[in-house]
Amino acid sequence: MSDGFGITTACMTGQSLAPGEGCSVTVRFAPVAPRQESGALWLRDTTSTPEQLITFYGRGTGVAAGTSTLSFAPAPLQLPTQAIGAASAPTSLQLQNRGGVAITPIALVFNGPAAYELSAIGDCAVGRTIPAGGACFLAITFTPQATGTRLANLVVDAPQLASLAILQIAGTGVSAAINGPPAVEIVEFHHPALILKSHGYSVIRP
């Protein structure tokens, strides 16, 4: 758990809860810096209920929050259909600063179900300033690991943004083509064969 979160609870280790009974947990968020924070609460008991992990998020803001805005082009981002396990050609993405002051990202990450199927290179980076009215670019590569629609997000945080800038990303994975010799049709002959015997050998003729 990050330093920005605190928990108070009446629930205790070893405490028994009767059917229908409960106890409460209070989570407090007091950010120590203008950034995204995350935490989690792990619940483990002796019943047949699987262990549970409750995650929570908060974002601290400073006096610069809301002084700039960030947009993406294209948005949302549709990636090409791609064979499983094969990397796509890079897709270009522009991040445009539409505010009056420079934006300096403090986080620039992929998240979502297919986050690990994406990679990016370019001049957008944590700590690299995007001037007012300026832009940076990413080239995003898609390597699907399963068939069907694959979903992810690009999330950008910066002290100058009022909230996280989130871009929805989608791509489609398809089965890889099987390489090999061309298919050949088999022709069967169904008339009886003539068997000739000579010198101990059997010769089959149509």
C-alpha cells in the first residue's frame, strides 16, 4: 500500500462472524504528492470462499492541476487485425497538448486485459515535457496472444492535468496461418486389383 492510504477497521484477525454478521473497513486517502496512488486490502478466511484482493486508487492534485489538457489522435485507437504471436507494423499515435502551459508526464502506461500485448517507442516519455500547443508521438506495436477482440488503455498522468488522460485501444487477434505444402486431393480406385504371383513375390496391378 502506498503512503497516501490509511485503514481503520473493527475487523480483526481471528474474529468470527456469524451468518449475516459483518464488520467494516474504512480507507482514507491523503496524497503526499500530485500523482496516481494505488493500494489493496487482502481478505483471507477459513471458509470455502476464495481469498479476495480489494484494490483501490486515488489521485493527488496540486495547484497546477487543470492548467492544461491532453488529447490523442486517433481516438479511440483501432489496431490492425494480427495473427497470434506475430508483431504488427507500428501504428502512429499523437499526444497533443491543448492547454496553455507545458505538460510533463509523470506516468505513461498501458493497462487493461491486453496491456502486455502492446509496446511503444517514440518521443513521448515520463519526464519529457510537451510544450503548450506541442505534441509528441508514439509508434505502437500489437502482438496478440489470443483470438478475438483485445482491449487495453494508454493512461497518461501529469501534474498539469485535472484528471488522468485515458485512450481506449482495441485490436483483433486471429489464428496464425499454417505454412506447409499445398493441399492435395486423394483419388481412390475402388475396382478390384489383380494380384500376380511370380518367384515368391506378389505384384499388385490395377
